[in-house]
Amino acid sequence: MLRHLWSAPERWLAILVAGVVAGCMVGPDYTRPEPLLPQAFKTPEPAQVRVDADADLNDWWKRFNDSKLDELIERAQRGNITLMQAGVSIAQYRSGYGISYSQLFPSLDLGSNYNYSLFNTAQVGADTPSAPFNQWGYGVRIASWEIDLFGKIRRGMEASQARLQASVEGWRLAIVSLRAEVATSYLTIRTLQAQRDLAVRNVDLLQQIYDATKAKYKAGTASQIDLSESAAQLATSKATVPKLEAAIKTQCNGLSVLLGEAPGPMQDELAASAPIPLIEGETAIGIPSDLLRRRADVLQAERLLMAATAEIGVAEAGYYPDLRLNGTFGIAATDFSGLGDIMNQTYTVGPTLTWNFFNGGLVTSQVQLKRAVALGSALQWRQALLNAAGEVQSAIDNYAGARLQVKAYTDTLSDMKNVYDLALSRYKAGTINITQLLQLAQYVLEAENGYAQARGLTSQNLVGLYRSLGGGWESVQVPAAGDDAFEKDGPDMWKKQPKLPSENPAAPADQGVNG
């Protein structure tokens, strides 16, 4: 009897027809819009930037040759909460793909039932048993399996996979941003420490001037005004030190948060001053078109555009008939022992074809809505690309400007220090007054402070340049939930899903813009 069920061709004709036309998919296929990009980046000479299509941006922070910075970035990649949240987001979108993928297959319900029944002629219109009877049964039911005639489900899968890929790009964007933020915070701390050390040294110099002025005042060779002016300058300089100390602690606390660690211990860890790391020599950057495959935010915007394009096809499928397959197969008997007899089989199977041929323009409005959403996504992608190009050019210009500042201070600072030493000797000899000496001391302090700020700004702007180029994520494996997001046939939903790792040491192959 089972063989008879499966050999009835007329009952499976709908399935055969569905298989024949299954390759039909309505809606547009995705094509990338024409990108709006400059032909080349402008590279002013002071920036020492070299345009290189093969520029390697992996581990860019190691060019600073600072082991502490290397350590902090590694700790941030393991402990940053925002990065973990991005990994969880990948898992959520992967589940969304699994939901859309499951719609390709029938949903089978396995169940059993027991009824104690009594019918009469009024109910069924025929002779009925005169006494109550038992009814036992069990079987399998197909819960309205939609046959994907026009690609509605497959377009939905395309959209789900594109959104999964967008979540992977979001994770990559998070790790690029995290590295840059950690490096910037660390460089800011080192810059503030250099400024604090200058302020402490300036306090010592002003203390010497005050002591010398006080001695001259007691000897009658300096006025009360000279002594008060020296004391005021000393007090002002002393007040600068705790202000800088507080700023250093604030930065340390922020750095701790980036690392996913409790604030406080970082203040002790970075208590000792260290030189501001500065990269010498040329920096290799890519060409503008590289932003299409490197900038994670641009890649993310394109994936969202791909999803929006696929959803047009989902909406257009509403214009066409809907074919569903329904069926049951089971065993039914009036006594329990009959459940093992195949002769007590019962089944129903057949297709249902429906066509919503009139709906007051609902489907047309839905298609127009999805097309408008796709157009908006295309504009967002172009805007993201323009923003990326603008950020790179601005970062190059800022880096060049900071290098010019360093050079300007370097050329004059040594001479200013020599002049100050000479002025201090003349003041002690009584040939210049205290006002002249304090003014010169202020000029030297401002120049030294400006030099420290310029060095820090140069390194921070270089970090900004690397961040704007968007590279570096190629060297880190995405969380396990997204490791097959770019497979041609979509993620493998049958394999066991591993847990999200907290550390991602391996390096995946470059999936490219189109996966």
C-alpha cells in the first residue's frame, strides 16, 4: 500500500512541476552601482606618504616599535565588550539566515491521537454506530509546504545572507576602530606625560628663579614687585601639574574600558613616563579603489544594498500564484492492537494553488516600497564611499601638517634653550630684569610643550590615517558564527555551530567584496 501511495503520479504532479520551474526567480539580480571615487589621493611631500596598490596594512601599530602598545591592542581584542557584542550580532543574523533557509523544506509533524466518540445520523447523515467507540491513530503531517516557484524563498535567503555578511563587516569595522582607539588613547597618555614632565621641570626652573630673586630681594638688589612676579609665575606652573595628572588618569580609565578591564590598575601600569612613539620614514597607502575591499563600513553598506535588492524579488513574488503541498499519512484503528496493521493506513496528499489576483494595489505598493529602500541603500553606499575617501584625504593632510609642526619646533627649540640659559646667567649677574627672564622662560616652555603636542599629534594622525584606510582586519579570523558567511551557497546550516570565541588568532582568506 505504501508503494501504491508513492507510485501515484497524478498526486505528485504538482511537485514535478515545481521542480521544473524551480529555477525561475523574479526580481532584479544585484549589480554594484558605479562608485564615485577620486582618481588618486593628493600626497603632500611633508606627509611622506607613498601610494602603493600593494600596501600592507596588517599589524600597522607594530611600526611604532612599542611593545606596550602591542600588548594593549592584543588585550583589547580579547576583552573589548563592543567587539564581543558585534560577534553576538553575527550569531543573531546567522540564525536569521537559518530561519529563511528552513523555508525551502517541508515542516513534518509527528503525532498520535485517541478519541472516544459517539455519532448520530443528524451529524453524519448516514448510519452510525449505536454505541460509543474508540479511535486510535498516529502519523506524519506536512504542514503546508510552500513550493518556491518564483524564487520568493530564495530571494529571502539572499537577503538574509547579505545581512549576515553585513554583520561580519560590522565586526571587522569594530576591530579596526578598536585598534585605532586603543592606539590613540595610549599616544594621548604618552603625550600628556611628556607635557607633565615638562611642567615639573619648569617648576624646578621657576623655583630656582624665585630663590635667586628672593636672595636678591634680601640683598636689596630686587624689588618686592620682582619677587611677587616670580612667585606668581611659580604658583601658576605648579597648578599645571595636577591638572595634567588628572587628564592622564582620565585617559587611563578610558583605556581600561576599551580593554574590557576595571578602571584603576591602568594608572599604575602606565605610571612611568615613556617616549612618544613616532614612525619615521615613508608610509605606504593604497589607491582609492582599495576602499571598496578594505573599508568595512563601505563593505557593510554594500551588503545592505544587496539585501535590499533581493527583497525586491520577495515583494515581486506576490504578483504570482502560490503553490503549497499539504498531506498526511498515518495509521487509524478502533482498537489499540490495530495500530500495528499496515492495512489500517490512511493518507491525504495534494497541492493547493492560490493566486491573489486582486488586492487593491497592495503588492505594487510593496514592490515600490522595496525599490525605494534599495535606492536609499544605494545612496547610503555611495555616501559611505565618499566619506571614506574624504577621511583618507583629510588624514593625509592632517598628518602632513603635524609633521611640519614637529619640524618647525625642532628647528628652533635648541636655539631657544641656549638663549634661556644665557638669559638666566645674565639675570643672576643683574644685567636683565626678572620680567624679561620670566617671559623668555614662558616662551621656552610653550615651545617645548608645543613640540611634545606636535609629536603626539603626528602619531595620532598617523593612526587616523591607518584607520581611514580600513585595513588590518584581514589578519584576524571572524567569530565562528560568521566563518562561512561568504560561501557561495550560503552558510552550512547542517554543521554543529561552535561557540563564539573570545579570542580570534587565526587569519582567514580575503573574501573580497562579493564573497
